[in-house]
Amino acid sequence: MSAPLPTRRGDLTIAELCDLYFQHYTGRDCALPQRLGWWRTHIGHLRLDELSDDHVHDGLERLASGAAKVYAGKDEHGRAIYNNKRRPLSGSTLNRYTSALSSVITWAIRRRIAPKGFDHPVRRVELKAEGQAKTRFLSDEERARLLQACKASAWPRLYLLTLLALTTGGRKGELLALRWQDVDTVRRVVHVGRSKNGDPKVLPLVPAVVEQLEAFRGTPGGLVFPSRLNALKPMAFEARWHEALKAANVRHFRFHDLRHSCASYLAQQGASLLEIADLLGHRQISMSHRYAHLAAGHRSALVDRVMGGLR
């Protein structure tokens, strides 16, 4: 049983508050520790009742002027890997840093940790302008070449992982965390457990994925994609993934774009935005609007079928 939370403690530092937050955090956002870790390093010494919107603003200005980092998976020991990017942080990424700190402060207010009447300082900071989200998905030719390259990979399960991501829209972290007890090939589903948003999630399986899963079937508690060096850790497959991309001549494509490809194919075949949002685990349907233009032909056919005879 966890210790009771402190009450009305404005003297808690931001670092202590972040530590408390993570003790009770049940989500699956793998980037959150890095973002909150940045705030912890730069303003962790401040007391909660000292924190102002000026501190948050100055922190974001420092972030915007520094070198950007991107999450690149985990190493063989389960430690997060962050690579430097040449470009500065985008407005949307800066907003995610703001959101990370805001969620900690909101949690402290709701759990009565913050002083009574505490004014949320992060909410007084204006969010950055965000550009139009880019949606990169595989063409039919690229898809065929990439899947073929994955089949030829030195890591035999790269084809299964890629096909699973492409056909379910599952996030990389969700798929790498899969254990054989989560896989039901009879009902053709995998139970992810909880999505990034914390919601229960079940992913449907196409026959080709079921066939691949059966070929690699392991013990119930084992990982579906274990590391070769430590079976208790998921495979650090990034090097093999980039080899496959190069062999397939597929450029400017991330593993996460398999998720976009899944949604884009569904939209082109007439799936509604609500259906896409449900499969991808989007809590807000607005997150699926980036695929709306791909469903234009389906919408036109629908209008013609229902109202085309009107004069």
C-alpha cells in the first residue's frame, strides 16, 4: 500500500513533485520521463509555490534555442536512447513539453497537494503555433519492397513486427511489450492492455500476421519480440529496421509512419474517421482528421448513392 500523499505542501520542489507524480503514473507515454526530466533538471530546485509562468516561459525559450533530441527506442538494458536532431524543436514538440509539466501541476491541484487556491502557472503560458501535421505513408510499390526487405532481414522477426504495425496501427512501444499470453490467434486479436492514453485496447489480426505468430509461438510469459542478449528485454531492432529501409530504397520514413500508413489505407478504402480513431486509440477524433482528405472519394460515392437521384 502506497504512502499517503502530502497535503497542501507548497514547499515541495518541482523535482520532488515530479518524483511523486511518477510514483502514481499509470500511463504508457515513453517520452514523458525525458520531458519531465528536462523540467526537473532546469527548474527542479523551485518550490511549487514559487513557480510562475515566467519560469515556464523562460524554460521553453531555452528549449527552443537548444539542440533537439528525438526518442530512438531503448538499448539492450532497457535505457531510453535519444538522438540529436539538426533542426530545433518544433512548435508541437515544445507544446508537449508544456503539456508534460502542466499535467504534473494539474495532478497536484486535483490531489490537494498544491496550496489551496493555487493558480496554475502553466495555463498562463501561450502555446506555440503548430504546423500542419505531415502524414507519410507507403505507396503500394514501397510497401512491397519494404516487406520483402524485412523478410530478408538478419533478424527473423522484423517482417512480423513490421506487418503487425502496418495492419493494426499499433504503437512501437505497445508491440514490443507484447507477451505470448496477450496473443489470441483463435479469435485473431492481441490484447495490448492499455493504450498510451491509458484506455483498454485490443488489436485485430489479419491471417498473414496470425500465420507468422504461430511460427514463432513461445511460452505465455515470454516477449513476442525478445532481445537476443536478454530475453527479458524487447529487441533493439532499429539497426535492422534502417537496413531494411535502405535495401528497399524507402526514404524519409519512420517506424511510426507504419501507423500512419495503416490509417491512410483504411481511409482510402472507406473507413470513417470514427472507425480509424477507434482502431488507433485516438481519444479525440480530431487527431484522425489528418486522414480525412484520403476519404474524399468514399464521401463522394456516399453522397451520390444517397442523394444522387434528387432533382
